[in-house]
Amino acid sequence: MQPLIQTENPTPVGATTLDRLALHQAGRILALGLEGAERRRLLDLGFVPGARIEVELENPLGNPRAFRVLGGVVALRTEQAARITIALENPAS
Amino acid sequence: MSTTIGAPGGNHEAPDLLGMVESARDGYGDALADDAMEAYYAEANKITSEVVDAQGRHQGLSFDRRLDRILTSRIWGFPAMILLLWGVLWLTVAGANVPSAMLATLTMEHGYNLLHAAANFLGAPGWLSGFLIDGVYLGAAWVFSVMLPPMAIFFPLFTMLEDFGYLPRVAFNLDRLFHKAGAHGKQALSMMMGLGCNAAGIVSTRIIDSPRERLIAILTNNFSICNGRWPTLILIGTIFLGALAPAGLGSLVAATSVVATCLLGVAFTFLVSAVLSRTVLRGETSTFSLELPPYRPPRIMQTLYTSLIDRTLLVLWRALIMAAPAGGIIWLISNITVADQSIAAHLIAFLSPAGWLLGLNGVILLAYVVAIPANEIIIPTILMLTLTIAIKDPSLAGMAQAGVMTEFADGNLVRRILTAGGWTTLTGINLMLFCLLHNPCSTTILTIWKETRSAKWTALATLLPLLLGIAVCATIAALVRLTS
């Protein structure tokens, strides 16, 4: 049994990272490039592979930004957002 | 594989669960946890879609999302924050005046006279009634009437902002600045809480998970000017700096000087945080994930209850325990005479050279030593000591009794008394700076000890702001004297 996404190699073709999304742009989480307590904390907050995620807010200084995921809003700093791999949502859908 | 976990009516028989876990862990690594999480959420989604009716779905943006876009926007984010904070402080200062005056009349006139009458009736000796009534009682009554009304206004207002959901947005807005200082965005909340009371601010650092960043927040909390220090700043700003401005602009200049001192405290918070995180508290910056919960109408009654019981009464009780002995000590040092002079006069003479070096004077330093338990009694102690010891102006004689703390409503009179005590504009400015930069009050020191359980960090939190204050005041005094 192989998992769909290998976290050791988290950037399939056509994917990007959460920090590169523009404000109000949305995508689906592919993988979390984080480990340990940090990873569990994000999973608890709803950053689950497969979940839809949207850039909800940008603070007045540009970083951190807040993301809407699974009905909640959670702020992350850019370095952390860069560790989350995203498949861009099809604009037509 | 089946990832159904805890499904209603599911099969709960589990043969060799540990063996399954082991073999699954080998194949999956982190992905196993992800799959499990995914399954939890899928299951939760299924259940909610079955049992929860989502009604009244808005077209377009909800109120929450629109409000968030304003409160965190590039244009309105910071002005909204400053306006709300200014509003809370203004309501606190303005709203506390009348009840404070009423409590002062009740405790320091009626209660005080009643106690003296009772002491006379019982035939208590003068030293006993002086120590207990003029010292211990008056010290406690002073702190009670000056401290209770602002705290009973500030804490509920602050708790309501918290309850409404605004405070996480402040942490969100300010995180970039704290991040640059190597600290955590949630320090914004303990910093704001410190404007009410540093002891409460120290306790509120518990929301910061990383011990390193929590210590930074604890060590810098004293740079938030607490309720007990606002009155000193406002009075000195008014009678020394406001008086320098042309008529009509006086109150504007005074208010600006107070706000400037407060903002200087914020600047010191960032500066000292940055220095600490690069020296004694070096380390990885922890990750930052901050939930921005939906706004909700504050529960007013519950807020009033919890903020009055948990915050106001707790802080007031600690302050009273500290202020009562301080009042006793002030009375004792003013009334015990050694070699033709009261102990207070000896101490002032001893502290005067250091006071001169800092652009202050011996009276101010002595007041700051005896007022370690409660900053609220700084001004009354300074006035009493100035009137009874520092000046021998016959036109001001008899306005204060040794050891009995004194205050006057008339700003011009206070200015006349202090000027007669040798005060200049430099004294006024440096007192405002020293008010910002000196050791925390004993309640706060005790709280730091309780929260850190470390003598080292408690000592650093106590001495760091004091040494900074000495350095800043001495530098300014030297510069002013060299250039004039």
C-alpha cells in the first residue's frame, strides 16, 4: 500500500505552495512538509490533505496571512505556509 | 484499507490491534496520521451533514468576513487598533475620576475621621493611632480608591474585546513586528493587558506555548504602563510639560507627552525583545499558528462577573496586602527621629546625590523605594515628603503632616509646591521616563516568580527595566546640563 502523496517528495507537477497563492485564491491541500508537534497542530486545526483552502486575509504588513480551511480561519507565517503543498483549484469549478 | 474510525454502529472487535498498528506504521509514516485525520474529518462531515441544518446561508460575504477585511486591512488595520485601545484607555481614565473621588471622600475623609475619633475615644496613644490610621489604613485606602475604579472599568472592557474575538486580530496584525523581534505575535495581547496591570499581563502570557517566547513576553511586560502609573504621568505631563505650551495648547501637549511615553514603552518592548532573543534567550522561533475565531456578541453579564472576580479583585487584593505595610513604613520613617532628623530626612539626604545624577532628587527616589508595593502612592508620598522635609517655605507650611500622604486637586498648587522643592522641567521629564522605566511593583515581581519559578528570570525582570531607567535618565540629565 503506497500513500497517494509522498511527503518526502511533496511537489507533483502542477502543484504549488500555500505562500504563493494570491489573496482569495483557493486550492486543495496535497501534503504538509512539516513534522512532529507542528504537523499535529496543523492537522488539528484542519490542515488535512484533501481539504479546500483559501487565502482569507492578509495582515497590514503582508505577513502572516490567514487561511480559511474546513470552516475555520487560521493565520500562518510565510515560512510555514511555504511548507504546505497545494493543488490549485480549477477556476472553472 | 478501511479508514473508518469510530463509525456509528461499526465493528468494535479488534484482533491484534498493536500488530496492525505496527505493520501500518511501517508502510505509512506520517501519512498514517494524515489518513486518520482525513477519516476523522470525513466522518465529522458526514455526521454534521446528517444532523445539522444550515439555515440562513448568506449570499456573498458574511458579516464576520467583511469585518475581518476592515480590521486587518492595510489602511484601517492599525488605525482601528489604536482607536480601540485609545477608547478603552480614555473610558478608563475619564470614567474612573468620579468614583475614585467618591471613594477617596468615603475612605480618606469619613473613614479616616471616624477611625481617629474612635482612637481618641479609646484613648489610644498618638504613635499607635498614627502608625495604624495615618500609615497602614491611609496607604491601603489610597490604593483602594485610586485603583479600584479604573480596574473595574478597564478589565471588563478588555475582557469584552477578548470575548468579541478582536484580540486574536491584534496578534495577527502585529505579528510581523514581534516576529522581527524574535518574539510571538500573541505577546501583543499580554502587552495590551499590561496597560491595565502588569501582574495580570504576566499571567496572560500563559497563552504563549513556547517557553522562550513566553519569557520574552514576561521580561518586557513592565514596559506597558499600568493603571497605577497613568495618574503620575498625567499629573506631571500636565503641570510640567503642559505648562510650557502656550495657553490653550496645554492639555494637548500634556496628553501628547503621556501618549508619547506610552509609545516609547512599546518601542522598548520591541527593542528589548529583539535584544533578549539574540542574547540570553536565543533560540529557534517557534511556529505560529493562530486561530481567528468567528466574532460573537460579548456575553456582558458573564464578562462582568469573570473580569471582576478573576482579574479586578485578585489584583486589588494583592495590591492592598502590599500597600498597607508600605503606608505603615512611610509613617514610621517620617516620624521616627534619629539624631535630630527623621529617618526619611536621612534617607533623602543619602539618596540626593544619586537623584541629582539621574535628573531627579532624593525625595523621588525615596518615594520609589517605599512605593515598590504600589505605584499608586508615588505622587502622594512625594508631595508629603516635599512639604514636610524638602522645603521650609512658610506660605506652604502646615499643608501636610509628617507621614500622612497628601494630594491636592489644584494643579497650580502642586506645581508651586514641587517648584519650591527644587523641581525643573528636567525633573518632570525624567520622572515621566523613570515612571516608565523602573522595577516592577512587588505584586508583579511576585507574579513573575510564581509564573517562572526561577530566581534568575525574576531578578532579570526586576533589574532590567530599572537599569534601563537609570541609564536613560542619567544620559538625559547629563545632556541637558552640558548643553545649558
